[in-house]
Amino acid sequence: MGKPSIQDSKSASDAISLHTNPGESSRDSYHDELDTPEIAVDDLPPNYDDALVSSEAASLLPSTSTTMPALANVSAAATRPYVADATFLQDVNTGTLYWVSKSLEDPTLLESHIQQLATTPPRPYIKLVGTHSETRKDSKGKTEKHTITDFDLSIELTPYLYSDAQYRRSWTELKTVENGEKARRGTILQKRAPGSNQSIEVGGAPKPTLKEWCHMYAASHAGLKVFTLQRKMVGFDEELVKRRLRTLVNDTNYRGHVRVDLVTKDSLIECYNEARTNRWRLTSWIQWLFMLTLMFIFSWPYLWLRTKRWEVAIAEWPFSRMAEGGAKEYVSISEDQWYNLWGRAICKAVLEKRQAELDQSDLRRAQEAEPALNTGNSTVDGALGIFRAGIHAMNEVNRHLGWGGDC
């Protein structure tokens, strides 16, 4: 339960590589090049959910992703990694995972648990939203301003965190926070490690390993405590993609307000110690009771002051990394290749004013020619042709005269 010996800490590595691609050759990575040709749809990695089904059928690592109501109890036997006495909950809005278990106060089990959870990627999405304002008068003649959503699109980036999604090959690493980095280290407030202003060369201590942090968590006598794992995508040029997408929307002559965000789900995991208060804080009806009675005004400061937090473990999922010689290499495709791949489908969805998550079917429809209309009934075929021609004409007029402006 105590902190491991100095010899153990010296033998442990600072970062644990979790990629499951032994013997991976340089052909699995794509280097940054000047030309970024478009990628055929057939060359795409499979959808992440499809890859999970294929990998389970091949008896590879099982998935921890499930569909459930917000903060709903789920049988531990139905989830992975398996913890015998754990209660597993998930917030469907943020994807945050919660584990409450007595056995996770064992440092060996906790370390194994965190390592297994780190093998599941975060779910990053590019979210593209266009809105405009309309001023209307109600029945009483009062002027009101309404916000109208013209399009709301999401594109998942998870498949591009794998060099081979079907066999879970990636470059992910499980790391711990640096001594000079502000984090909650069994504390309420974020702070740096003692003596972090000194480097190792001048006598500073090396940063604790995951094993050491798990022992420190287990040795704590705090009544309420939580050990967290942060899963995040790194090496992604977010600003470049946002700039390219804004330009794409503006080129359709859209005059509304465009917002492009990188939203990440399933990124945070919190492992709580077994305590009645911890179970209550994660129970939906108790949360609603405290909200409706305004008791959260008193309960939130109490929980915040009593809970000791260990926010020291980070699972990094690289979209790209710096190779030897300073060149940039990508685990699957580059940001420019991703834009070339999705640009046509996104542009089409924007003009169609869709509000949906785009997938591979949208890619195929954007790259394939529109099928000929032949129902066998000349009257129906003629009506459908007129309808499609009308929609096409409206899109072209919008391109030339502008659309989506405030009014």
C-alpha cells in the first residue's frame, strides 16, 4: 500500500507504450509531403464502431464503449476492463466514465485497470455549425429575435488515430504528469511537485511513475478520493482544419455565423473509492433532488473540499508525431489529406442544410455520380427529375446570391 522502493521507481519507465503493432514497418506511417492527393473511399480505415465489431470477432481487445442512459448503472460483467465489485456509470452527454470500487484501492489492480482503459481511444469530433438570426413579431406585435440553425455537422476523427483500426494498431502512450506541470497530486488545488524548479541534472527527483502514483493513492487515508485518467488526441493541427473549413463554408457564399469546434468525448475517466457519498454523488435522482431544492449550493463546496484528486495519468493518442530528423509523420493521414477526403461531402451537407453526423456513406455519395432515375413510370421519373433539378437550382442560386444572412 505504501510507495514503492527507489529501485522499483528507477526501473520503471516514464511512459508506457500501448500501441499494439509489434513489427510495424515504416509503410504504416504517412510522412508530411508537399502534395496531398485525395484518398479513395475504398482506402479508408473502417468506421470505428465497425472496427470494434471486427476486432471482437477476432478475439482481440474488447471495447469499453456502451450505449446507456445518463449516469445509469451498468453490470460490471458487461463492461471491460472487468472489476469484480465495481459500479460503472457513464455520462452520455460528455462520455465521462465513472468507476466506484473498493478493489481499485489495491495499487496493483488500479494500475492494471488504468493501463487497460488507456487502450481505448478518445472520440474526437470536428463540429461545424452555421446559424443566423431572424427578427419576428409575435401576435401582440412584440419584436423577438430567434436564432436559426442552418446546418450542424459532426465528423469523427477516431478512425484516423489508428494505423490499422481493425487490429487496434496505434502510437498511443500512457504517461504521467511532469514535476513542473500543475496538476492535482492527491490535493484539492493544482500544484507542481516539490522542488520542481530543479532539473534532474542538478539534483531534482525524477517524476513518479504510474505504479508509484497508484501506491500513493492507495496509501491515502482520505475519506473521498478519485484517481483520474485523461485520454486525449495530440499532434492534430486544429487551427489549420478550422481555417480550411471556414473557407469552404464561405466559398458557398454563406452569410451567417460559422462555428468550428473540436469536441472530444470519452476523454475523462474517474475511479472513486468505495464510499456512500461517492455513490450518492453519481446517482441521477439524487443529483436532480439537490438541483431542484438548491441544496447543491451547500453540497458542491463540501464535496470539492473533501475530495482528494489524483489527476496524474494521461493516455496520449497521436494524430501525428515528430520523426527522427525533424520530419512530421502521421499515424494514418494528414490534416490536408483529411480535408481533401471530406471537403466535398461537407460542402454538399452544408448546402443541403443537414444536421447530422457524417459517415462513410456520405463520402461515397459525394464522390459517386447521382444515380439515374428509372422507376419504370415515366410520370414518377419526370416528377423526381423536376424535384432534383429544383433543389440543384436552389443550391446554385444560393452560391451566387448568398444565403443564411441575418434578417
